[in-house]
Amino acid sequence: MKKYAMPVIMLVVFETIAITLWLTKDNLFYLFNFSYIGLSISLGVFLFIQEYRHARRVVQLLVGLYMLVYLGLICNENMQIEGFWYYLFTGVFEAATIHYAVAKIFGPLIFGRGWCGYACWTAMVLDFLPYKVPKQPRRQLGWIRYITFAASLIFVAALFLAHVRNMERIMFWAFIIGNMLYYATGIILAFAFRDNRAFCKYVCPIAVFLKPMSYFSLIRVKCDKEKCVSCGKCKRVCPMNVDVTDNSRKRANGTECILCMECVRNCPKGAL
Ligand code: SF4
Ligand code: SF4
Ligand code: SF4
């Protein structure tokens, strides 16, 4: 039964968030929202334990489609970074601000970049592309993410400074256009660099939040040095170029780990 502790822990964490927000915000939506996400993630972890090959993709589709189609397109909630800035500037702790607090700012202290591996609707599409493992060496282009981060902040700040009306409508269209730009850029980069996750590594502004917080992540893949035979297979299958054999928090690309568990699945010695 011990091996089922993780899906139970994930469910308890999300149910705690769901019930706390439901009661403090007096809004039943939060109970539904975080219970659904928690159940989806717990199901994925359970399927992974059962060694179902596509466990991660199941969660990615369940959560990613829910957020993109239901919350974004049907409920008109902008969950992109500009939606976060928008709600932050209006001083409202709702929608995107709650989402960012849970998934991208404080949550990574517990589950690292699990968001990137199991929930992001941008990566949900990019992971269907052919370069699941990078076919070219990593490039020093991570600085681009700070430009996209600043651009999103300046865009929303400018709207506020100009006292633009119909901000909700603009945020909805920003969500549509922003997503189209993300998908187009992500697909072009994936083929140009022969790496599905090139967008995540170089362009995504959300990594500006995710990287420092996931440095302290409670949940990490660790290597049992007694079992490891230094075959290098884990590094060859890692989509994010993480040196997972190094147990230090400073390991190469450690803050990029998306907890996809490809290294764990492929280690011939069960060292991870
Ligand atoms: S880095 Fe950005 S695009 Fe990539 S999975 Fe994470 S949030 Fe999504
Ligand atoms: S795949 Fe396993 S045995 Fe091989 S280097 Fe990685 S941790 Fe060590
Ligand atoms: S393969 Fe391992 S080290 Fe690489 S991202 Fe996935 S879980 Fe993290």
C-alpha cells in the first residue's frame, strides 16, 4: 500500500486547497476546480505506479484541455501571464492570481515544475511533436524568457496607465492571440532546434517564476549512487537536459526538471 501514498498525498494537498478556497472565498467553483485538478493528477500518479506508459499524457490532456477550453475559452478567464498581471493590478485574489499562486509560485516549493510536465496546455500540444528527446545540444538562449516576461508586464501596465476601457474583453483576446503566438513559436522552435521543449527552455515567461521556486522543491528525482553504473541513459532520455545523477540542488538544469519520470522509467538499474 505504501506505493500508493503519493497519489493520496496529491489528492489531500489539492482537496485542502479546494476546501480552503471554497470556504474563504465563499465560492463553490474553487471546490470543483481544485478537486478536478487534484483528482486528475492523482489518477495520473496512480496510472504511473501501474506502469501505464501514457499516464503523464492522460493528466496533461485532462488538466490542459480543462484549463484551455473550459476556463479560457468558455469562462473567459485569462490564465496566461498577462491575466495574472491584470488581476494582480486590480488587487483581486481570484482566477489567474490564485492559479499562479498555487501552480507556479508557491506550489513548486512542493511539486517543482509538475505544472510543466502534467498540466500546461502549451506543452500539451508541443509534446505531440516528434522531438521528445532533444536532438541538438542545448543553446544559451534562456535570456529570451526575461524579455517575454517583461513584455507581458509592460503590455498590461500600459493598458492600465492608458485607462483603457473593456479590459476584460481585451484580456480575453490577449488570451486567444497569446496562445496562438505561443503555439506557433513553440512549433517553429521545436522543428528548428529539433527539440519539443525548446519553447519551455528559452521563451516561456512563466519559467521566470518556476525556476527559482522549483530549486527548493520537496519532490525531486534522486539518484542512488550505490546502484548507478553511470551508463548515462537517464541523461539521454531527459527532455530538459537535467543531470539527474547529481543529487545536489545545483545540478545542471536542475530547475528545468518537469518530473516526467522518463529517466526513472529508463534507468536499467532502478537507481532513480
Ligand atoms: S515552461 Fe512554460 S510552456 Fe513549458 S510547460 Fe512550463 S509553463 Fe508550459
Ligand atoms: S540511467 Fe540509471 S544507472 Fe544509468 S546513469 Fe542514470 S541513474 Fe545511473
Ligand atoms: S527525465 Fe527525469 S530529470 Fe529529466 S525532466 Fe524528466 S523527471 Fe526530470
